Amino acid sequence: MFLSVMAIGIISSGLGFEPLDVLLFAQALNGLILPFVSIMLLVIMNNKNRLGHYVNHWKMNLVGGVIVLVCIFLGVYSIIDAIMSFIS
């Protein structure tokens, strides 16, 4: 994993990208991935075939739903922030 991060850093530096631009791009990608991961985790935690009697109860689903909404908000905010920084 460390070597792949180093390779991406070396390649992006060699291509002339600014480090801050690369970090902002990575932030935008995380903003896209985070809501999907949180939704998938909530779906998996409600799968009775896999978890049996360990599935979420309605209270945990409520907390999970709030977390998903926060993740979606943060993802949209992250994308908008990254786009605005590229524009200006």
C-alpha cells in the first residue's frame, strides 16, 4: 500500500501536478466514496441471512440513517469545495 501511494506521488509530481491539487482531487474522490460506503454498511448490517439475530434494531438503523445523511452532506460539501478551489 505504501509503495502504491509513493508511486502515485512520484508519477503525479513527474507529470507536473501541484501537490495541493492532488490532495484536493483525493478529497473530492473521498467525498464521492464515503456516502456509498456508509450506505453499503447500513445495508449489510440489516442482512439477516449473514448476521442472523445480530442485525440492527430500529434504534441502530435510526443512528445509521443519521450517519448516512451526515456522510452524504459531507460528501457533497467536499465535492463543492474541491470544485470551487479548482475554479478560483
